[in-house]
Amino acid sequence: MTIILYAIATLGVLGLFYGLGLAFASRKFHVEVDPKIELINEILPGANCGACGHPGCFAYAEAIAGKGEEINKCAPGGEKAVKQIAAIMGIKAASMEKKVAVIHCQSGGYNNTYFRYHYQGIPTCKAAVLVSEGPNLCSWGCLFQNDCIDACKFDAIHLDKNGMRIIDPQKCTACGACVKACPRHLIELVPYAKKVHILCTSHDKGAEARKRCGNNTACIGCGLCVKKCPVEAISMVEDLAVIDYQKCVSCGLCATVCPTLAIIDPLAGKRKKAVILEDKCIGCTVCAKKCPVQAISGEAKKIHKIDLDKCVGCEICYQVCPKAAIEMR
Amino acid sequence: MEFMSKIFSLAIAAILVKNFVLMRFLGLCPYIGVSKKLDSALGMGMAVIFVMTMASTFTWLIQSYLLIPLQIEFLQTIAFILTIASLVQLVEMIIQKTAPALYKALGVYLPLITTNCAVLGVALLNINEKLNFIEAILNGFFAGLGFTLVLILMAGIREKLDKAEMPKAMKGLPIAMIIAGCMALAFQGFAGLKF
């Protein structure tokens, strides 16, 4: 019995002694840390996703406070975090375009993929892609082993009823983890405001691409969208149409001509047309100059007109009008 | 004179013949982890020498004047770990205050000394080999010295390896493992030394 008491007492005294010693030492050797680091670290989301290029949120906070790192690199924190950090650092917030991840492939489910062989290896895309160019017939498309879903820390990628991967734009923070995880490079970060996407990455030629796509929605490289685009935002890259999101106005004209439905346009049928409010228009011609489809006509200092047949509903004129004289109806 | 020869044989044993890393396979985590750069290897080595010497001193005192009189030697492990953890914490604070650059270079490995088996190992071996107080302190110091020697050798080799041409698959850790094996074989040669 005494042994137990001795044991408890010894360890208790030792612990107390060391604890007090350390408490005293922490006072004596106290190091002043920049309080801004703590404050910034609290604002950052704490996901340690690495999208900013630093090994973790705390390292990024240190870099901002200590080395003058840019404050707009946190993708998950977004606009809100940038503003709060700017307030702490006393600098002007650099604007940050909100982005979202898009999977450029509409196949990839168990029900809508053609297979070369039945894959029974390590269940990751990175392993599957090594076995004679992957189990699916299309050498460019989704391998359906869910590397992107595993990489997503924000639960933003789910499977639909066909087993196809769907990104939830509400949850996606554009951290880029899935972009890195996909061995076929199917995922791209695109501006959130752009809604029209070409969901195919196949560089195969015409009929070949269509034959291999389980969803039958491959880009066949016909070039119709390139010709239709009013702002020359689409170009052909080795038999694949690619959208330049810097130029794209999300008008959706390309989706209307695509013969294989490789281009999706969630806004189709919902677009409003621009209408000029005659009492407010001062005839400055700004809208006419900016219109990508030349749907606006009118001389300077006279009320302009919009040709509703030509208008594609891109909202550019609505945004540039200095007098708020254009409405979308 | 007898004392001096005893010390000398202790030093040879702890540094070369029974080197903690290569012969006893203790403290392998920092051996691979902190041996990428010579500076941080040196810093880590110094920290380990300090902690080992201090740990040997305090654990010997605790064993002799607390655990043995009270007949609670079975508390050896937990009491020693407690002591070592506190010591490491203290060293960490001191380094953070006096040498921030070193503190950054050591990074996560400094807290890792807390649970480093080499440090606990030297404390337990001192007791097992029935060394007296002075010998225990010196043994701790020499063990740290041996650890530092191996760490610095490894860091020197790995710095050179960075610039060497080799197959891509061998770069980094794989070649480090092979080098570690070669070094252990070389140190095996000291096993023949006898006094």
C-alpha cells in the first residue's frame, strides 16, 4: 500500500516541480510574437489545403505578417478573408476573382462509360491510368476511381445517379486540390461568373471521339462553336474546342450549335434581353461599342436601340452603362 | 590514471563501438529527418548533446535518491520520460529566445527529441550498466557526441549527394537509406576495438 502512495507522491511532486520550472522558464524566456500572425491565422479557414503555396494556414499568416506576402492567395477564405486580413494589415484589399472547379468530362459513371477491360487494381485513378492507358475506352476521359473526391476537403464533389462526378459550386472553394489529384487533368479552375463550359477533353478525331464516349457527348472537333462565338473566345486545339474564359461572355450561342451536346449552358432559355430605358439614355455610345454582337445601334447623343434578335443576353451593356439606362428583361 | 582510462574507454564505446544510431539503432528519426543540411544537423546535434547530458544527470539523481530509496524502480520509464520532456521543453524555450534561426531550422524535430528513444535509451543504459554519477554524465555527453558525429557525417554526404548525378528513382530518401546502411556497416568495423 505504501508503495502506491510513494509512487503517486513521487510522480505528483516531480510533475509539480517540472510544471513550475517550465512556467517560470516560459516567463523568463518569453518571446514576443507578432500579434498580427495570430489574428490572421484565426481568419484563415484552417483547412491547410496549400492553395496559397505555403505549407499551412499558419505559415501563410506568418508570411503575410512578416514577409509582405500577397493577401489574396487564400482560395477557400475568398473575398471575405481578404477584406478582413486587409483590415488587420492596414492595406487595401486586392480584389480576388471567385473561381470554381469544372470537370471537363461528362462521362465517368458506371452506366455511361465504355470499358477496354475490367480494372481490379489499386482503387485510385493514378494507379488505374498506368494500366495500358486506363480501363475506359476514351483515353482522355474520367477514370471513375474518385481521386478528386478523396482530394476534396470541402465535400464539394459527389456522384450523381449514373456515378458521374458532380461539383457543387456552392461548396467548392477553388482550392485546386482536385485539379492536382486528377491524373487526366480533367479539372480546371474557371471564373465563377462564367457558366458555359465545354465538358470534354478528348483530342480524338470526330467519329472516333464520339464512339469512345460512353455519354455520347464528346467534342468531335467540328468547329461550329468556333464560328458561332461572337467574341472569338473558342479555339480549336488539336481537334478539341477550348474556351478562353478571359474572352467568354457566357452568351451560350456555342451550346446551341454543338451537335453532340458537349457544351453545357445552364442558363439556356433563362437569359434576359437588354432593353434601353429611353428616359435615362444619354446617347454616349458606350454600350454600342462594347456589344460583342453589334446588336446596339444609334448615333451619339441620341437614344440607342437594341436589336432583340441579335442580343445574346451577355449583360455587358448592362454593366458598362454609366447611367443605368439598360435593364435586363 | 585508472579514472582517465575508464573515461577514455567510455568515450570510445559511446561514440564509436556502441554508437547510438548505427549500432544500437536508437534515434533514427532525426538521423534521417534532420540530415539534409549541415547547419541544422549541427544545431540538432548540439541540442541532443545538451539534452542527453542533462537527462543523464537528472535521471541518475532521480534513480539513486528517489526511486531506489522508495523502492519504486518500476516508475523508471515514466519518471524519466517526464524529466526528459521537461528538459526538452526548456531547451526549446532557450533556443527560441537566443537563436531564432536555429529554432526555425530544427522545426518539428526539437519537440521530437522529447520522445526520442536515444535520450531515454541513454538514461536507461546508464542505470543498467551501473555507472556512477560522473560516468553517467560523461556517458550521456559522449552518446550525444556520437549521435552528432554520425548526423554530421550523414548531412555532409547528403549535401554532396544533392549535386551528384543518379537515377531519378534513387534521388532523395532511397539513396539516403543506402548510405545509412553503408555507414552502419563501416561502424561495425569498430566492434573489434577492445581495451
